[in-house]
Amino acid sequence: MKDLCPNKELCGSCGWSHIPYQKQLDQKLSDINGSFKLKKLDTRVKEIVAAPVTDHYRNRMDFVIDFEGRVGMREKGKWWKVIDDHTCFLADEKIEELFHQVRDWTKSAGLSFYDRKAHTGLLRYAVIRATKKGESMITVVSSAPVDKIEELAVQASLEQLAEITQPTTLIWSINHTVTDVSFGDELRVICGSGFIEELIDGHTYRITPNAFFQTNSAGAELLLQTVREFCGDLSEKTLLDLYCGSGFFSIALAPEAAQTVGVELVPEAIRDARVNAELNAVNIEFHDAKTEEFDWQSIGADVVILDPPRSGMHDKALADILEAKPATIVYVSCNYKNFARELVQLQEFYQVEAIRAIDMFPHTPHVELVTKLVKK
């Protein structure tokens, strides 16, 4: 098989690209079932849904700018080393195009580059997003300017970048800390509206710079359809979407339920979720709170969607689920190892009625797993 990445051994973001795609799917099933077997679980996954597209599927890429002005992906296992001019064949083609323009701009912008050891300099990251709707967002992450002169210089240079790239929106994201993350705590819109929109399965979603959104738009449609199928008939039922983010599942399913409630700890995500509810003309009660601290049990949900982060559920949140025992749980996991660990406890009160893997991340070892749990 032809290797799709020229720097695979150095980069590692597409660690499985040398494996034929069907073998990747078989391996993912084997790995999931191996985790279940390790935990002495009887559950086995027999179905994995192939990705609709296996390259150029990522709608977001975070490119690093290092202290010597290299722009690209990090070397595998070396946070301080950047492979210059290296994008990724997993990225949307529009992202690739914008990446090269942004890289060229950094060479002539006259701005300093951030030194992650000395904590000096400006430019840190370029985060580029593109949607199926044809919209694009460039977020340039920098340190805080040291004075008004430097601030005006960055502003003018970013306005030039907006002219060159012509994105839907371009944002200056300022990170006032020394923490090496690809987002800032202060956002300034250089051009456009400050957001882009994506269309998934007929539903419109607004994406803001710091918001999480499913990184594979084509695969997200399959994920949403599976969650809808596993939720079953929602008429006259209360649907609770825990770890709801900007409302990806709840917005699509709200028209089918009598009542829908979403809980999410990230305030920006909840703001986006409320906007998304308006865009899609649905009525959802959103709460900005940690799942483990919010009294969601009093809602009396019939169906609960769980879509926790890769680290899995907080112990308190899992204990609350086991205490409340909603009739149906639809668990969406991007880390099957953590899900297997939690299933050891969940199986005391629940039986697995349906389980399906969805390959949202071709050429990587990652996979989404959706499970329908019904109270015994």
C-alpha cells in the first residue's frame, strides 16, 4: 500500500496509514473486544461502520509555530520539535491550502516567534477549520503584546493575512499565560463574524474559536444517526444530554422528545448550544455545570446520552448514574478502554441491548463506540 504521508515516521498523527483500511477496521474491533475480555466482560462488538471518507476528513488542524519560525505538525514524542511545512493528508483540502498561505505569511509578517522554554515572543499556533458548507476559520494564537506598538503591529499584520487568505472569519487569540495550549483567553475578531457554521444531517451548528466540534463532519452524521437509532422512540419522554458540548446530539433529537435538557461545564459551549437551539428552532433547557455537581436526577430523565471526554466519566457522575438508574442510557465513548472499565459497574444494573463502533478517525488507532444500555 502506498504510504500517504511523507513524514509518517517523524509525525505519527496518522500512525496506521501504512495498514490497508479493512485491516484497520478489523484491528479496531479486535482492540475493543480485547479490552472487554481483559475486564472479563461478556459483551462483544461485531459491527464497525467504515468512515465515509478516509482522507482529508478532519475539519480542524492545530499547527505549531516554533521559536525559529517553523510551522507545521510536531514531531512524535518531541513537543519542542516542529516539522516545517508539514500539514497532514487527514486535513480538509481547504485547510491544506490555507496552511501554506499562513506559513508564507509568518515568514514576512515581521512578528516574533514564541520560545516555549524562554516564554518570549509572539506567534504560537495557527488553528485552521473548514466546514462542508465551504466556510473557513483561521485562529492565530499569540502571546500578549508587550506594548501598544507591538499590539498595533500584530493587528495590522493579521489584517494583511485576512486579505491574503480570504477566510470566512479570522480571529486573533491571545494567550496571557505560559501554558502551551492552542487557544487563548482573549479573542479579537479581525475579519468576518467570529464564527463559522456546519450542516450535519440537516441541522445547523455554529462553531466558535474555542468550541469543541466533532472533527470529522462526514463521520459525525453516522454518529448522530446511530445515537438517534439507539435512543428509540422519544415521544412523551424526557431526554438528558450530559457532557452536551454545544448541543450536537440534543439539538438534533429535541424535536422528537417531550423535554430535552443539556448539561455542560464549559460556559462558551453552553453559549454556543443556546445559539444553536435558536438556529434550529428547538426548545432545550441548557445548564452550565459540571455533570458530577449538577442535580440532574431531579429531572427524571427517561433517556440519558453520555458523551464524556476521553478520560471517561468522573467517579461521582458514574455513581450518580448507578443511583438514578435511568431506563435507557446511550453511551458515546471515544476511549473504549475507559468505557470497558465503567461497564464493569454499569452491567450490574444494565444490559447491553446494542453496541456499534464507528470509525471517525481513519489511519489512527482511535474509534467511537456507541452503546445502548437498558435497565434490567
